[in-house]
Amino acid sequence: MSYNQFTEGIPEEFCDYPELEFLILSNNPLGSTIPSCLNEAKKLRDLECHNCSLTGRVPEEIGDLNDLAIFDVAGNSLFGTIPTELGELLALQHLKLQDNSMIGTIPTQLANVGDLVTLNLTNNAFSGSFPIELESLVKLESLLLAGNLGLGGDIPQDLCGLNTLELLAEDIGCNVGCGCCSDTAAICS
């Protein structure tokens, strides 16, 4: 249902479909919030609403979606913090929150999401230190943090040792220490 010019928000009627597995509404000017009742769509595996003019916070109830593998709400006007409940999404592989207005620290609870392959938090207003606990994300292939000027700390050495993860300073940002980033000198000098 992407690219259809839907404008009436994410219909709460989707909450009434417990067998719903895919909800892909990207690139529609929905202009609403993410309904907290989506946690009733218990089989939801793919929730993609990037570039939908969404506002409000990411509902903590999203953490109830045990089968959710893709959560992509990039390119909206979401604000607030990352709900710690997202750390309960043990099937989550792709978390894309980039290009919003989110704040706060990166929750250490995300370390529980052992299947996480993509973590994209670029261009928000996250602050604090990069959580060392995230070194347990051994399946991580893409870590994108640039554009969060208040974010600091260092990328844990255990992440640096992953064969699957290529860390680039242009993706991490120069305010987060990345001794293993291949292009740090060129980007951050």
C-alpha cells in the first residue's frame, strides 16, 4: 500500500486483524500517530511507515509484537525517546528510526535484540554515551549514528571485531569514538 497518497492516518482497524503479518504504508502522507493498539496484531512481522508524516512518540506497546522483524518509521516527525520495550522484540532484525526528532539515550535494553542486523538512528537528537552493552549484537551488519551531535562515547571493541560489520566514520559520526572505523582520519580530521 506504499505510494498511494493515503492521508487519513494509520487506520486503527488494522488492530482488529490479529493475523496481520505485513503493514507497509511507506511514502503516504498519513500525518498521524502510530496507533498503540497495533500490538493487538500479534503476528505482525513487518511494520514499515517511512516517509509518512507521522508525529508523536513510538508507542511502548510496539514491544509486545513478538514476531516483529522489521520496524521502519524513518523520515517522519516522531519525537520522544526510544521505548525501552523495543528491547523485548527478540525477532527484530531491522530497526530504522533515522531522520526523525527523537531524543534521549540509546536504551541498553536493545542489547537483548540478538538478531538485530540494522540499527539506523541517524539524524535525530540522541545524547549520552553509546551503550557498551550493545557489544552483544553479534549479528549487526549496519550501525548508523551520524547526525546525533549529543551522542558520544566509544564503539565497543567487540563490535569492531565483527566480520559482518563495516564501520565507517561517516556513518557513526565524529563525536562517537570509533577506533576501528576505516575512514576516521579522512572524515574526522
